Amino acid sequence: MRRQAIDWQMLPTAGDLYGEIHLADHAAAQARDGGTLLHGLAICGIAAAAAAWLSEHYHFPIILLGLLIGLSLSFVARDPRSHSGLDFASRTCLRLGVVLLGFQVTFAQIGSLGIEPFAALAVVMLLTFFAGIAGARLAGQSAYVGILSGGATAICGASAAMALYGIIGKERVNQAQFAISLVGVSLASALAMSLYPILASYLHLSDRQAGFLIGASIHDVAQAIGGGYAFSEAAGSYATIVKLSRVALLAPVVVITGLVIGQAPGDADRPLWRRLSLPWFIPAFFVTVLFNSFVDAAHGIANLALPASKGLLLVAVIATAMRSRLDLLMETGLRAAVPVLVATTVSFVVSLAFALTLL
């Protein structure tokens, strides 16, 4: 009986010497069968608990710890089963955290600041924002990196960076650059919390001057409030008002940024009304501010919303760091931190000038 010849060209795995096709099919099957939200979320939850424990025992900024832990666990993203959970954490948890942040702000707090200090604060934020863009140009980075760094420095640190990144998109700023920007903002905020009260005391600033300087120039909310109270009780109260006024401007800044830069290149084919529409969490943030301003029951919710917001933002930061490619991180180097450094310097100098002249 004549043996039938095998047509090797018709076999899909004939040239698959190292089993790439088999491995790809196996990975796809794993992602289909076991790729639930639980895998990625469980890892993020464990990492967040570790960051919280380290922060509590060693008094280190929790967001920065979350970033470092997330980067050290970046190998987790190689498993396709973790992707859906990590995507959910980096997007949905971020947006919910930003929405809950609105429960910390009321229009009464902003009004109590006064017209001149509020105008000065707006100028500080505007100059800081554009300083980030100038720093990006100086370092050879794109304007989008400058918008990300300048906006995070001008408004409320990591929370603003995450919100702006949702508008800018990973097509314009890769996750490695985003991770370095987050690390730079968190480090600068931690150092400022320690140094600015000392500098304010050395310059013999009053409580009101020190509160404005610290509240207007320190990035993250917790560090700004902590730095104010490190100077004095009165300075801490005023720094809280100044800082929360910056947080209240998160929605307008994100709206204006989204309208100016437009949608990501991949969204060019979408209808105009879809391209101009805002992410749902920005209007929701504004609604929570309104609710917190005019409904008395919101004050009880605010006490629960603050830790919930911090926890959700921490999980989102960890998931984003896990999805960052360390090879791109090494290629980017420290250039991505230059915009943060320039914006931080401008923020401090301008805030100090207004504190000395207006207050």
C-alpha cells in the first residue's frame, strides 16, 4: 500500500519550531477560561494592603509605596488572566476614586478663601501648569507629558494625574512615562511636606502666609494638609481651604484640557458629539461637590468617602504601575521627571511671592 505524502505547507504548525502558535493558543484559552476580574483585583488588593501597612508603620507616602510595589510586580501583567482585573482597577477604580474626592469640597470653603487669595491661587495653578509644559519641552518630551506633569502639580498630585491621563490617553503618553511622572509627583510632594514648613518658619511667615504657601504649592491633598498642621493649627486650617479650592478646580481643568487637545488619534472616526463629550466621572465629580455643598447629610458621607477615595486611587495607581513596561521605563530615564521638577519649583516660588505680598 502506497504511503500518502504529507503536505507540510498545509500544516499551520510546520514552521513553529519553538511552539509560538501553541503557546499563543494556550494563552488565549487561559484568558478565555480564567480571565476574570478576580485575578487582577485580588493581586491589586494584596499590594494595596501591603502599601497601607508599610505607610502606617514607616510613615511613608502611601501612593509612592503603591507605585513602587506595583512596578516590582509588573511581571504579573504577563499572565493574560490578570488583564481584565488590572484594566478594571486602573480605569473604573480611578474614576470612582475621583468622584468620591468631590465629597471633600464645598463651595462655602472656596468662598471663605476670599477673592484676592483665590485669584492668586488661580495664577499659581496656571503658571505651574504651563511650567510643566515648558519643562517637557526642555527635556525633549512631548507637550502631553508636560500637560500631565503640570496638571498634576498644579491641582492635586496623583489624583489629577490619573484624571488627566484618562483624557490624554496611552496613545499619547505611554504607561512608562506616566509611571515616572507619578513617582516624581509623589516624591516631590513628600519632600515638600517636610521642607516647606521649615522654610516657612525660617522666613518668619505668619500662619496665614504659611497656610497659603503650603496649600498652594504642595501637590497631594494629604501632604498639603499635613504640612500645614506641621507649621501650626491655624496654618493647617488655612492650608486645607486653599488645597481643597485647588481640588475643586480639577473638573474645569480636565474639561478645558480635553477640549483643547481633542480626542486620541484612534477616536478620529467617532461622531463629533462623542468626541466632545466628557468622561462620565468629571460631571459626576461636579455633582458630588454640589451635593456636598447643599445637602446636610453629605457631611456624614464625606467621612466615609475620604478613605474610600484614597483606597480606590491607590488600587488604580498599583494596577497602572503593574501594566507599565520596565524596559520602556529604563529607556525613558529621568527625563520624564524634569517637567515635575520645573513645575514644582515654579509653584513654590510664585506661591511664596503671593504669600509675602498679598497676605
